[in-house]
Amino acid sequence: MSYFQPLYSTEETEQFIAQHKLAFLYITMPNCSVCLSLQPQIERILTAYPLIQARTIDASKVTEIAGKFNVFTAPVLLLFVEGKEYIRQARIVHTEVFEQKVAHIYKNMVD
């Protein structure tokens, strides 16, 4: 089973972000090899930060999500802190840099 549970609408996505202090979105597209290969790496990173709630969105099924979050490629990784976007990474993600950014934000929010 995937670490990321799916979201199926922009309304559901907005509620998810509003309800969690640390909300992470992984926006993907079908047949995206980068999306498929990156997801397990991001899941591994996020398991070290249990207060971050994570979800995935298939942009081909929730087409309005691209306009809502200005998404032009896939995958897109978004971390929201108290409803505000703090991290945005797209397409080519350097996992070490991503993890450093997450660790910094998490430390400041939890400590």
C-alpha cells in the first residue's frame, strides 16, 4: 500500500491543507516515469517526519488542480505549513536538497 493516500477533488485538497498544520501534496500524471521512480524516495524521506500528512493527486483525473496550484509539469511536490506553501519542487527533484528543506521546516515547526 502506498504511503500517499489519493485526493479526488480540489475541494478535498483544500480541506486537507486547511485541516493539517503540515500538509504535503504529490501531484502526478499517469505514465510519468519520473513520478513513479521518485515517489518511493519521497515516501522514504517523509516517513522520518510523522507530523507531515501526505496525499497524492492525479492531475489527469483532477484537471482543475493544475490551475489551482499553477502546475505545468509532473511530478510536483508541495509542502504547506499552516495553509501556506513553503516548498515547491517540480519535475527533477534533488532528494537531498528536498530532505534538507523539509528537515529545516519540520525542526522549526515542531521544536
